[in-house]
Amino acid sequence: MRIISTSLSAFKSKTMYQLTFSFEAFLAEFWQKKPTIIKGGFNKFTDPISPDELAGLAMEEEVDSRYIAKHGNEWEVKHGPLTFDNVPKDNWSFVVQAANHWHEGAASLVTPFRQLPNWLFDDLMISYSTPGGGVGPHIDQYDVFIVQGSGKRRWRVGPQKEDYEEKHGHPALRQIKDFEPILDDVLEPGDILYIPPGFPHDGYAIETAMSFSIGFRSPKKQELLSSFADYVIANEVGDVHYHNPDLPARKTPGAIMASERADMEAMMRSLLDHPEMIKQWMGEHLSQNRHELDIIAADPPWQAAEVYQFLESGEVLKRLGGLRAFYYPEQPHQLFINGESYQLPEECGTAATYLCDAETISQDKLGKLIDHPAFIALLTQLINYGYWYPVE
């Protein structure tokens, strides 16, 4: 279902989004510190996707979408696949999550933000709103850059504090009661609003508008602990019982002695004394995706010789939108892609840069690596999975 460009020149034309500000300076002053509005963050901004294309995505079963409307003091929420029959004139929106997984033009808007770690990036959410459309005041626990597309939208952002009162407008909307804004402005095409975690915000369209939210989501302690525990159990690590051959007799059998508690705490902590295992688990965990991918397996499957000839002829392969692919710089011959680990010979370590850092692969980039059978074999496997595909 992937919506792709019809030619390489069209693909190139959709990747020209460039920020007008220093990202290094932004990180130093604002990242996870305070919200800000960057006027003209993109010059001459044009929407990378049309409202009709976005609506088409929202109508698909595989795509995560929502319809949100306000009727006086009442809220209405529908989850996709959506239809757009009998919608009111104003005060409604629809949003598509992970739009970068399904539309190449939309995915190109993420590229300027690749100066942040890919493992932090979550997805590109796109909203279409009629006048008055929004989701009400709420708080998110992730970093987000909201790029204003066509139309205008008013945004208000409040201070970070812990005692905001929840407002139960609808079970599917985690809204809060109103707040005193520290930012209050109207965004026009190309403006960017950055909101760190924990800052309340509320936006509504002044006129029919498109908004593009590039979200970065850090893992929680609970998630990491739960995932690591699952990994330990699945790999039968630490499958040993507590033993104490020097156990003394006691008159208080109901007591858990301090020394026994300390011994069992040490057993648990010892599971973390395996740095290579931790690296393996973390690479696999961080490369797993929270959103559906538009995976289309190759049919018929490619052969290694075909992949070699394809690249040698100057053609280009593109990584699947939203695919998570990572590596450790000190061990670049081991790759973590979509929750799995892949091993290459050490002399193929440069493959990590092309497969995990770059979004496209070509002979010009690969150089002599194209002649290594192990690399071509892995690339063939990844193409057949649908993780890389030819640029049309």
C-alpha cells in the first residue's frame, strides 16, 4: 500500500526540506528544557502530502488513525479505518499516526530531524483540522516538533508542573483542565513549535489546516525492566535457585534475615553483570517498532547476483519508512534491525553506516563493499523481507 514517488527526480524533489536554524544551538538551549516557537523554521513550506492522500491513509485497515470532533461541550472520537460521510462543517480533525511508514513524501519531512538519535524517534503524526478542530488541552510525555503546514493554527503551551487536574471530556482523550499559557501564538506554514515532555498544550485550527508532528519518545524504566526480564526468561539466563549451605537454625522462622535479602538482591543484580548480553538485548529491544510497518516481501525473491547487478547498474535501494536499524560504533559488524540481530564479518563494519545511518543505498556509497559476498547475502535477505526496496 506504500505511496511512493513515480520517479527518482520526484523522490529527490520531496527531500529538500531544510531547517533555517542551528540544530546544535537549539539542543543547547531548548531540548528537554523549555518549549519554543521557531518562526519560519522551514522556508516556503509546502505540505508533503495532500488532504485527500491523508484521508486515503486514514481509510486503510492497517493504518492507525482517529477522528476527533467537538459538539459544544461534548467530544466524539472514532478509531480508524475512518469514513468521512456526514462530517460536520467545523470543529473536527482526523490524525494519522506513523504516516512516515506509508507515504514517502511525508517521510521526507523527518530527514532534517535525523540530527537526533534514530532510536529516540517514534513517528510522524499528521493532522487535518477544520476551523475549531483540535483535541483539547493535554500533556504528552515525549518530545515533539509540530510543523505547521497549510492553514493557520493557534497554539498555547503552559508551564510544567505536577498538579494539573484531569478533565474527562472523553475516555479516549487524556485531557486536562485549562492552564495559564507561557506561549500563545498563531503558527503559519513553515513555523515549528517544540514541546518537551510534561508541558501542557492546546492547539486548534483557525482555518482549515494541516499539522505535522515529529515525535521523539524515550523508553521508560518500567519498559526497559520488563523487556529485559522477558529477554532473560526467553534465553534461560540465570535459571538457578538461591542456595545457602551455611543456613543457620532460628527461633523466628517468619523472618527474612537481612543477609538473606542481600543475597537475593545480589542474585538479581548479577544478571546485569553481562555487558555483552545487555548490548544484545538493548539493540534488539530498541530496534523493535511500536507501529505497523508497510512491509511488502519481495515476490519473487531476489537472488544475490540480481542484487549485485542492480547496484552495479547504478540503481538505488531505499530503506522502508519507519524501519528501525541500529548498531554500536565499537561493534559495527553487528546490526539490529526490526528486533533481530544480524552478524557480518568484521571487515564489513562499514555496512552499518549505509544500512543504519543512510536512508538509501547505491554503488557510489558502498564502494568495494559491494564485492563482499557476505554483505550482498545479507542485503538480499533484507530486500526479500521487504526492508529495502528499489527506488522507482
